[in-house]
Amino acid sequence: PCSIISFLVGLGWFLGLAFHPFTLRAYMSENAMGSTMVEEQFVYGERALSYAREFAGHKKKAGGMPVAWLEKTMWNLGLEVYKQSFSRTLPFPDELRERYMVKGTNVYGILRAPRAASTESLVLSVPCSEGQQNNQAVGLMLALASYFRGQIYWAKDIIFLVNEHDLVGMEAWLEAYHNVNVTDIQSSGMLGRAGAIQAAVSLELSSDVITSFDVAVEGLNGQLPNLDLVNLFYAFCQKSNLLCTIQGKLQRSDWDTLPAYLHSLQTLLLMVLKQGSGRPQGDHGLFLRYHIEALTVRGINSFRQYKYDMGTVGKTLEGMFRKLNNLLERLHQSYFFYLLPSLSRFVSIGVYMPAFGFLILILVLKALDLWMKLSRCDVDPAEESCDGGPVAMEEPRPSLLTLAPPLLICHATGLALYFVPILGQHMATQHFPVSETEAVVLTVIAIYVAGLALPHNTHRVLTGAGNDRGWMMLKLLSLLYLAIQLGCMALINFSLGFLLAVSMVPVAAAVQPTGPKALQAVLLVLVTPAATLLFCIFLYHELLEYPIPVLEGWQRFLQAIAEGLLDHHLYGSIIFPFVALFVYPCWLLLWNVLFWK
């Protein structure tokens, strides 16, 4: 009963986070940004459109990013212009973007601060996308560079960056700028640098006018920027009367109604699912690894009546950079761990962590129950077995060494899940009519499913573990192991830890070799990390109000597996190794408990 109550309280606590009275009003913590509002004077809206049209023409002519034109244009604006070539061979072909050998060039210009010694800097970046995407963003960036060049109040260098091949190009630039190499990207190095980067804004804009801005905050491995940066953007949107959304949702004013609560819950769940994926939701997501506060701003042109031109958009960005220019130190006074049911309200770590704590409490209570039963067996083993039944005196009592075989075998399977798909892709393509990407994904699934056969091999190498004490010791270890894993992950990425906890914890606490095995086996399979991923894919599209059929959901599931491996090898995402090396072996231990012989 205590475990059931704890689960219901934890789930109810989480669902209550979207209720307006339980959230906090967003406020500015950094005094340097919240004292006064600057007066924006950007008037180069038409010039931005002219730059955009010229950039689009040169990009179409060059068949890619027009490096020479960008260099010439930035030089004419009075910037220090540099370019950086990079190349990266993917571990296996990226069929979604149709690339394997990635080669590109980043172009950036530095506006030196006239009133400082180039010790600090800000970044305005724009990804050079294929087709007609982001042409207006490049034009607006160049117009802002032209306007900023004529101002004398800058105390920080400003870097205007155009990166090619989206996240790969951004990762190459960041590694070269900080003189590190953590993802094996080959680059030409960095010939020009500004000061230490304090903050960054990534701009995505593909139309001459917009109806609203959408802000993306989720970064690599679930990292989030300082909340003050989000509040700053929202404040300037309000000042310019610009509609601003998060997760594509515009907040409602009737907060005390049921539809408003469901709307906030929908926005909150979308953020949890995106953060739990560990994928950067924009180029800003890679800055956060280097302790640089950043966010991505996307211009949306929808069916809404009110339209905003480049001048209004430029004033908003100008105001943001002028306020960031006033910073005396890095953004640190506001929250780094939060959830956003809307842009005007937030949920801090001190409010949402109890929901996770109640779920972990279930594992602790069950572990204590098993410990008491094992202690009772030690005190008087002749009267009854550990679960209260008759005991067979001739059975030897197992020691802790009997837990070594299942632990080793389960973690060896996890190691195979992590290493074999990439290392064995070429062998698979030689023997089966599949592509490299298909070979990698199918190998992951094959090893994952093969783990179901482990109990039939594990129990044969166990000696003296046929009584209840054996499986209780293994389950006690598994529950503590799972609690430690989820607790550590929740401190890094709360959303991922909570999603795994709400699915795995109840079944993990209930599973045992006695009782209806078929029902327990079905439940255990339904809460495996792969099944949780598949469910989250369908839930995500339901929250987007764009439901997908089962077949398309399966295709997106396979695509998510491939993307997870690529994110790990290209950008250093920890989600795939965490699941393969820790969560999956722990789930296999519970599977061993269910089929204990």
C-alpha cells in the first residue's frame, strides 16, 4: 500500500506542476539586465531583405554556402572576417539527411568592441540550410552587423557566424574556438578569436514577415540555458508586442479554467519529451556544453492576422544584445534547472524534484522489505523460507558470489549493444542485403531482443541459488542499482530520469518469480526502455495534435535509434550509452529475477 500511495502521489505531483498556482512567475534575477530597458533604433529592415535576396541568389549559383560572397560582404561591413573548413566522416550514413562524408566551411566576422580589450564576446549565429531556408536570417544578421558597426557603446566583441551543415558545423566551430577535439572532427583551426563567449543567440528565419517567435531552450543531454536569458527574450517580445511561443504553444490568459490547465500540461509534457530525448533542439544546444548560455529563436509565419516586418524583429534582437552587453559577469543568478509550462511561468527544481523522489521511494521501500525478509532468514532459517513458506533444509544457502554470473552476463550484453552495431556494420552488409544504416539499427534490435533468452543461460551457472534467498538478493541489488541510476540521471536530465522512473519503477518493484509469470513478463516487456521510446514517439505526436499511424510510428522509432547513435558519436550525447550500458543491463537483471530457477 505504501508503494501504491507513493506512486500515485508522485504522478499526481507531476501532473499538478502545470497548475497555475503551483508555478512561479518568471522574473529577471540579473540586475544588469533588469534595471532599465534600452531604446532600440534598428531601421535597416529593407537592407536586411536586400541582403537576403542577394544571399539566396549567390547560394543558388554556388550550389551551397557562398563563402566568397559572405567574406566580401562582411569585410565591406568593417568586420574581421575568417573562415574555417571542416570535415567529418559519420560512423554510418545518415539516411535522413543523405550524408556520410560531411565537408563544409564556416564563415564568421568579428566586430571588435571599441570600449574594451576583447576579453568577452557575444555570438549571433545563423545556420546555412538547404534550399530557401534561413535566407532571411542571414540577411537580418548582416543588417544587424551593419547597424552595430556604427555604434560606440559595445563593451563586448560580437561574432556573426554562418555555419554550414547545421549541428556538425557548429560543433566544429566550437571545438576549434576552444581548441579542443572531443568528437574527431577534422578542421582547419581558428585563425581569429574574440573574447570568452558570454552568451549566444541562434536565429532561424525563412520569410520576409513573421507572425510570432518560437524559442527553443533544450540543449544537448537535456541541458538548459540560464532562465534569465529566456526571460530577457520574452521581455523584449512583450515590449515589441511580438507574439512569443514555446513548444509552438501560445499561453492562455484564462489560467483558472480546465482548458488552460490542459494547455499548460501539454506544453510541459512537450518540453519533458524533448529534454528527455537529449537531442539539441537547435544550434544553441551545443553552446551549453561550454558553459555558454544560448537559445534558438525561430520566426514563424502562420495564418495569424498581425504580421511583423524585419525592422521589428531587428529591434528585438538589438535590444537583447544591448542588454547582454551590460553584463558584468556570466549569467548565474537565475535557475539552470526548470520546466516551462509557459514563458511567463516556470517550475523550479525544488518544486518538481519531489515528484521524482516519491517514485524512487518505491524502490527504497521494496529494497527495505527484501532486506528485512533476508535478515529474518538469517536469524531463524529453520522455521520458514524467506517468503513465509516451508523451507528445504538440504538446499545450500547462496553467497554473494552467486550474483556474479547474472551481473557479468547482463553487462556483457550491454557492452555488446554499445559496441557491436557500429563495429559489425560492414560484416552485416556483406552477408545480408541491407544498407549500413539498416544494419546498425537491426543489429541493435537483434541484440536487444536476444537479451530475453538470458535467463535460460544464467541459471545453469548458478550453484546453490535455487531457494528464495537467491532471487531476493538479486532483486535487492537490482532495485538499488536502478534507484542509483535514475537518481543520477535526474540530476543531469530530470525529464529522462522521470520518464524511465514512471515506467520502470512500479513493475520493477512488483516483479518476482512467483505468481503469474506470463502477466509479469508482458508488463516487464512493456516497460523496457525501447517500449518507453516507442510510446513517447506516439505521445509526442498526439501532443502536437498530429497523430501518426502505427507503421509511421515504427519508422520513426527506427529513425530515433539511428539518430541516438549518431548524436552520441557526433556530439557526445550520453543517452545511448546510458541506456545501453546501465538501464538495459538493469532491466535484464529484473528479467533474470522473473525467470529465476
